[in-house]
Amino acid sequence: MGEQEISTGKDTMLNADSFMAVVDRYTDIQKLTPEIVREFIDRIVVHERSEPYKKKNYTQQVDVYFNFVGRL
């Protein structure tokens, strides 16, 4: 196993630990606030509609990038 693989593995573990620390703080969310959303979500990317001129029955991809985890 190379040094870069070890470094990548350590980074992944640190990210998982950081994410779990945020999750542990919010185990009983009663109301979703902007502060909570900012702690969990890095960014949201909304793509173009699949059928730009259809009024019904179209799809649209939305990517949610979580802090410490990435896109899910």
C-alpha cells in the first residue's frame, strides 16, 4: 500500500468522524433550521429539465453535496 493510499484512507476516516460528530449533535431535530442545513449540506446543484418544453412529466436531476461526505 502506497503513502498516497494511506493518506487518502486517513482523510476518509477524518471526514467520516467529522460527519458523525455533526450527526451526533442533531439526533433529535424538532425543526429544520438554516443553521442545521448549513452544517450538513455543502451545496446543491440543480440541473436542467429533461424536457424543457413539456409542462408535465419531466425529470430534473438535483445533486446534494454533504459536508465531509460528498455527493449522495
